[in-house]
Amino acid sequence: MQGGRLRNKAAIYTPDGTSNDFGEIETSHSLLGTYYCSVTSIPETEYKDGLGLVSTVRYDLRFRYYSALENISRASYVLLDGKKLEIKAISNVKQLNKQLHFICEERS
């Protein structure tokens, strides 16, 4: 990793299933932590959904290796500069435990 490239702060939220007074499971998200990362955005596609046009942008995020981030749930999401990004894939680059590569997607 090049230290100067980790300029962006990303907050990662994971699902937290709790039960209420009636025994029903309520899913909320709790903050796992805020980490520095490098970000590259790739415009993807647009498609028509009913009466509106949906645009997707794919993000390539690179983090230093943290064991807490490697096996997070797919229901987790990343908050980056006010944008909510869905996590599509996480990989441990070359299995060296030095860098994590997240593929995320934003829909608008």
C-alpha cells in the first residue's frame, strides 16, 4: 500500500439484529468503525425502472488489512462522503493480509 493514497474516510455499518418487547427481530445497523481508504469510481449503467431512470456507479475501495473487515456480512454497507454504498465483494489481495479490496455500488 502506498500510504499517501489512503485519503478518504469510510464508515462501515453492519447489521445488528435485536428483538423488541414482542419478540420480533428488528434489524438496524451499527457502526463497525471508520477507516481510511483509497477510492476509484467507475460509471456503470443506467436503466429504466418504472417511470424513473436508475443510475449505478461502481466504487473500488482499497483498505489496509483489518481482520474485522474481511468477513463482514453482505448486508453491511459503507458510508463514504454522504453516499451509501452497497458492498458487492470483498477480497484479501493476494492472500497476504496487507490489503483489502472492496467492490461497492451506489444507486441513484
